[in-house]
Amino acid sequence: MAGTAAADLLDQVWSYPLFQALYGRRSRRFGLGFALSEGPYNFKSRQHPAALSEIEEAVLVAAGIGFSGSALWEQSCPFPYRAGEGRTFPSTCHGRHTTLFFTNDEGVFVIDPAVPPAAKSQTVGNASDRVRVLDLYRHHRKRLQQGRLDIPRGVPPLSGHNLWDSNMAGSTRLCRCVM
């Protein structure tokens, strides 16, 4: 994807109002090729399954385990752990023992937890930094196997309310694990 197109899409993501996202949190996208056959809202898409675009998946991964930079408290004192690996999710010790795995139509992937030292306190601080979301996704994504992971369609491992859409063709399934 061209840098300008990626930057424009990322600008749209960053300009979406926080509280509108929090309080209006509802599914806005019914997966192409999906079917909901239980409950009062039966629906079957007439389209073929369509996976997320690379930029959509990069933003999803960044929300799940993105690299946010170093915290202010670690900049002036020695720290026993590698510096500069702050994450977009709350955790102790920078989430350094947490790894994100995901599967989609292309394969099973892991986001490599090794992070280069942060050059500033906020990794994505302004509009020109936003393309780094895609760059970091491309650089830290490691393929473990070809093809979608065959996850048994039952409870467990899936939640009952997710059986109809989890790990279907065209979907991306994330799993964050503490190692």
C-alpha cells in the first residue's frame, strides 16, 4: 500500500473520537460470507468471505500489543528490564513476557516481542509517526505456519457467543499469551 494511502487511513483511525468509540461500541461490520443462524436476528451474507486489509489488521494488532514507547518514570533511573518497550495494554514490566498470536486465512503468526529501544517517550506521537504502525507490524510479524489454525468450534476453547463468527474464513483471530 502506498505511504500516502496508509497515512490517510491511519489519520481516520486516530481522528475517531475516544468517547464515541467507547460508548458506541457495537459491531458495525458483519463479516462478508458469514451467517448468523441462531437467535432472533438470522442473517446470511450474500458475499464471499473477505479478510481484513493489511492496514486494518496492523491497526488491530497495534491495539492488542502495540509498542507505545517508554514511560516517564524509566527515563532518569536505572531499570532492571530492557527499556523502551511500553505496550498499548496494561501490564507489569512493559508486557515483556506477553506475546500476541493470531491466525487468518494466510497462516498462523506471532508478533515478535523484541522491540527496538524507543527514541522518544511516545512511539506514535504525531501524524507522521502513524505509518510506523504498519512498519512495525510488517517488521515484527513472524509466520509460524501456512494456513488458518484449526481451532475446535466448541466451548472451550471458544466462548459460546463467538461460535458463529470466530475463526471463520475471512476473519482474524487474536490470542495474547503470557509466556
